[in-house]
Amino acid sequence: MKPLNYAILKYFTKVEEACADDVIEALKGQYGSFKALKKNAVITALMTAEANGLIEETRFELDKSNQLKVYYHAHEDGAATINKYIRD
């Protein structure tokens, strides 16, 4: 099993875009027992990946509870870098 942060990055090479809630939903089957698979920790991981140029923000919206949801995607260069260093 990959480290959680690797799995988060790899997820973005397989989807058009996603927010933290999407990541948690997609990974909870394999990583559900990990303490770091919580919304705040996933948001931090996504912001770090964005700061490192691996993913970029695509849009944002408010959910039904008026909580901000930020969506990201792995652009071509970011996906290539992720796939180069993190194998399936």
C-alpha cells in the first residue's frame, strides 16, 4: 500500500477534478483507518500539492452547509511528474 499522500496525488491522475470530500470518499475503502484521512488533513495535502505545482485549483463552490469546496486537477506537467515518481 502506498503512503496516503502518494495515494492522494495518484488519485488526481485518474480523475478530471476533485475536492477534498471526493478524495476522502474515493480512498476511504483502503485508507479509512488512517488518522490523516480527515478533511482538514486532506485539504492541507491538497494545498501542499498545489504549492508544489503538482495540481491546480479549477473552481470552488459552497456546499449545502455553506462550506467552501475547492476543486483541483492535475495539469499535464503535474500528472507527468506524479506518474514519474509514484508508480501504480
